[in-house]
Amino acid sequence: MNEPGIDGVLLDQNALRDRIDDGAPRWVERHYETFRGSMLGERNDTSFPCYFGIEAEREGDLLYTVCDSLTDPAALLRLRDALLEYLDAYEDHAERAPLVTYFRPPADDFSEADYHEALWHVLQFLHVHDPEPWPEDVPTDPDDPYWEFCFGGEALFPTCRAPFYDDRKSRYCPGGLEITFQPRAVFEGVTADTEAGRRAREVIQGRLEAYDGVCPHADLGDYGVEGDREWPQYLFREDEEQAPDTCPMTVDREHPKADDWLLEPGAWQRFDSGTGGTATGDRGGAPATDGGVRDV
């Protein structure tokens, strides 16, 4: 967890701070500064709505990784490897240890629609290049209340922050896209089907309204509740005309979806070394070009 470098490396809090002190790109430092400021600061005299997130950042329980591009296959394969490493490590790290992922900002100004497209491209890429099959007990139809994004054989809840939010500062991240991957297991005891879970969610939603200064988002719901859906909660829509009406992700149980060599750890090295190939195999689509990035 502490090898040199930063892109696609699984880092604990101390290791991330060490990389920043050692000269990590300014955009990485900015991501972490704004993230920590959100978790431990206040807005409208209210702490960040998720007290689990506050405690995890304060106690150093979170894990982190950095992705150098929203589209480059080598960068996304490094993210894939870091996510697999995280799934092997998080239970031994802390009781609640989500993975916070910082993406390099795009070179051009991104609209809300661009960020929605970027998120679902990343999740689709991970699905296509997942070395594990989609879990048998999770539906493949995103319009099912029991559907959720899965990777590495585990159900995950990817919570996103982005720059396009004006009022919902709990979802605002000025430095670009940020995804926090949370295994379903970390929500045990705080789901709507338990009394403790209902109380916890009432407290969080009350703090959310005070923090943002607006009513909780209409898409905010509970897993498995009829009428609620998981996928719109990953990246809340601000402008309905720029947000997808249906889940952009295509999920099926076919496995594998990419060539075998692409499913091996370290497959990204074949791109970085210039040996050629595509990061899609014969059966999965993913752009093989980078949309352009910059340091900020």
C-alpha cells in the first residue's frame, strides 16, 4: 500500500499525505484539500451530513487512489487494479473504509452532461474489465430496486462529487470528478430496513438539508425500496436536460467480456510500454484516446 508513485496506487491517509509532501501534482493536493475541508469543516453552521465520513477522515480510516485520466485505457486499468486491491484490503484496514478516488481534471470545461458521461464510461470500463463475473444474486437491470453497481464480485455504491453543483455543496468538488466506492457491507445497520438505520438516515438527511440549504434531492432513496433506484443517486442531476433519463450502463452476465490478458493485474503496462493493443478486447467498447488533461 506504500510503494512509490501515486497513479493507481492504493494509499492510506499517511501515504497520501507523504505523496503530496513529496511533490504529487497540484491537482491531487487540491482534491485532498477540498475533500478534507468538506469532511471536517462546516457550512450554514452545520457539519458535513455524513458523520461516518467525518469520523473516517478524522481517524484516518479512509483509503484513497488517484486516476490520471477519465478515458485513457492504461489509467483506467490502473484504477481497476487499485479497486481490486482495495476489495482485498478494506476489511482489515478499518470497520468503515470506503475508497476515495480523485480524477485528474479535464483540459476543457466540462458540462454537467460531460460529467455524467465520464462517470458511466468509467463504470462501464470497470465492468467490461472485471476479472470476476457479475454476482448471481444482483439483477442486471438498473431499473430494478435491487440493482447496484458490482465489481470484483462485490456490490458497491459509488458516490460522486463534481464541480457543477451550485447549491448541493455536499456533492460539490471544484477539482473535477471524485468517486467514493463504498461496499454494501459498510452500510450494515444503517439501511432503511432497521430501526437504527432509519434513525441514522433521518439524522443524515436532516443535516443534509441544513448543510446544502435546499431540500434533499428527489432521487435520494433507499436500497431495495420499490420506486427508488440506485443509479441516479451516484451522481445527482442538477439540470434534468443534461442528465440521463435511463441508466447509461449496459450490464450482462457474460464473462469474460475482454481478452484474458486485459484481465490480468498490470495489464496497463502493455499500453505504457507502447506494445499496442486495445483496452476493450473483442467484446467491450471503450475509447482508447484521452480527452486531454491539465495540471491545476
